[in-house]
Amino acid sequence: MAWWPGTLRFLRRRRVFTAYVLAGSLAILLIVGWGAYRLAGRVEQQAQLSTWLLSHFASVHLGQGAGGGLQEVLTRSRELDVPFIVTDNQDRPLLWNSPVVGIPMPESLEALSRTDPAGGNGGDIDRILALVREYDARNEPFAITDPRTGQRVMTLHYGASALGRQIRWLPYAELALLAVFFLLIVWALSLQREGHEQKLFAGMAKETAHQLGTPITSIMGWLEILRDRRPDDVVEELGRDVTRLGKVSERFSQIGSRPQLGDTDLAATVETTVAYFRRRLPHLGGSVAITVEDRHARGCRFNRDLLEWVLENLIKNGIDAMKDGVGEIVLSLDDGPDGAVQLRVRDTGCGIAPQHRNRIFEAGYTTKSRGWGMGLALVRRIVVQYHGGRIQIEETGAGGTTFLITLPGEEPFVAV
């Protein structure tokens, strides 16, 4: 199976790839944001220069006594992208570039001469006075002076240009787009991982079932010959193991297809699995006790062969975790919330290290020197995908580990 090492490398390195994508995206965001900030600063400088030139030209025209020229300067200034308001020495508004400020000029300028700078004018005039105060709080206004007397005759108040405001918002828009892009990457990686795992499980299951089929058939033939010649307990135990090999083949064939959930007696399945291990414990070495508690729980629909596989994996992991092969494994059944059934498998082994807890259900992840990292991945797949349940580490530490399996109640679940 040449695809197996490559698949494992992909599953192990995808976190590194995701970290690289995130780091690169943040670097791009910082660079673009810094550039946008500098560009916004330059736009503000240009806005300041434009308004200064406007006030300067207005002063020059006043000095030349060109009233018509002054009016032309002020009129053409309305085309500036920078919002500005011109007031007289009594702080009454005289002119503003209405397309940018967003407030239309009155048809009669005589109404402006009656403005009370303290307020109470109502409508657009008071809004203009409020903008004057807002602009002055942000930028120092420019004085339009009469060169002949050197006295201020008008004041030019200006705010931030529309382009500058848009540029300052640009990094936030880029951040939102980057977040969407990153979520799409994570989603694509998740789909890719699920696709790899799906192909991995299906391919491994079909190949294993195929490889087991021929030797199992042959062994069954030899077993019949042994029964005729030597009908004793050894042959019976051998028969049980051959039956078990057939069950293993059947399990793998179900992993590669859609299993049927037709069983309801979960307590009997637990007892059968525990009985099998009790017969094999003397041959495994050490001293491990396996007990079953709280057998009374509501019924649920499940696939017996696959759920036995789940229990065997968890029990075998518990035995492997025992120090010096001494300890206890306890299985318990209980009614859960919302009509669910809870199955706990608790061992007194060495526990699971913190750095491994979030990854033990990943395909290809293992802490054993010769492990494939498939046991708990299969467990999770059987419980979650085929039975619509949940599996989690309820507690772990120096005193052992407890796995909690939650299965739906009698309502049938359609496996996908």
C-alpha cells in the first residue's frame, strides 16, 4: 500500500501548512495595512496643502481687489475632494463645497448673513456650525487675510477627505476579506482531509477484507478435518478464533460500505466483548480485571459487529496503558440526556499526556513506536459517522482514562 505513508505525512503536516498559510496571510495584511496607512497620511497632507492654497489664493485676490476673481476661486474650490467651510469674522458660514460636505447651499445667501453662531438657527445651518466645530477639533483652520491690512476677514475650516477616509477603512475591509479567504482555506483543507480519510478507510477496509477472505476459507476447511480427528477443547477454541477472523473480515467490509443498525441489546454486546477478553487475559500476561457495571439502560439501535470493534479497541488500549500489566477496566451503561445511552470505558492506566489529547482521534496519529494510529480513528468514525453519536475523553490523568460514548436512543440513525 504505497499510498499509506504519503497519506500519513499529509495528515501529520496539514497543521504546519495551516500555520504557514495563517502566518503568510497576517504578513500580507500587515504590509498592505501599513501601506494603506502611509497612503492615507499622504492624502491628508495633500488635503491640508489644497486648503492652504485655497486660503492663500483667496487672500491674494482680496489684496488685488478682484472680487470677481475671489468668487471664482471659491466657486471652483467646490470641486475639491476635501470638505471645507468658509466663515466670516463673526463665525457665520459663507460658503462650503456642498457635494462633499453633503449639505446643499441655500438659494439665498442673505439667510447666511442672519446666522446666529451660537445656534438655534434650525435645519442645515446648525448642521454646518456643528461641522465647523468638528473640523476645528481635527485640524487647525486657515485664516484668509486681507494683504493690505493684514487682518483676518474669513476663516477656512476643513475636514478629512473622502478618499482619506476610504483608504483608512481599507485595512479593515482587507481583514474581512482575508478572514473569509482563510475560512475557505480551512474548509477546503477539512474537506481534503475528510476525503483522504474516506479513501484511506475504504481502501484499507476493502483490501483487508479481500486479503483475509482466502486464508479464512482455507482455515475453516482444515478446522473441519481437525474436528473429525481430534474433537477437544483446543479445536473448539481454534474454531472460535476462526469465527472471529471471519467477523474481522466482515467488519472491514462494513467499514467500506453503509452498515445496518439493527441491534438493540447493548448490554449483551458489552458482556460478549468482555467475556472474550476475559478468556484471553491469561495469555496476555499481567493481571488486569475487567468488570461491567450498571447494565440497565434504555435501548438504542447499533451495529453489533462495529460496536464490538469499538469496545475491543478501547479495552485493548486500556490494557496497553497498564503499568506492569496490572490494573482494572470498568465498563458501565447509563441513560443519558435527551433519550441517549451513555457507555463509559474506564481504565486505571497511565493516562493520556496533555499534548496528545486533542489529536488521539486523528487518523495516522500514534504514540506507539509500532502503531499505525488507526484504532481510535476507527472508533471515532464508527461512533460519530455510522451511529450518529459522540465520543470524548471524559477524564484522564495519572489515575487512568475514561472514554464516554453517547449513542442516540431507539430512533434509527441513517449512516452515511
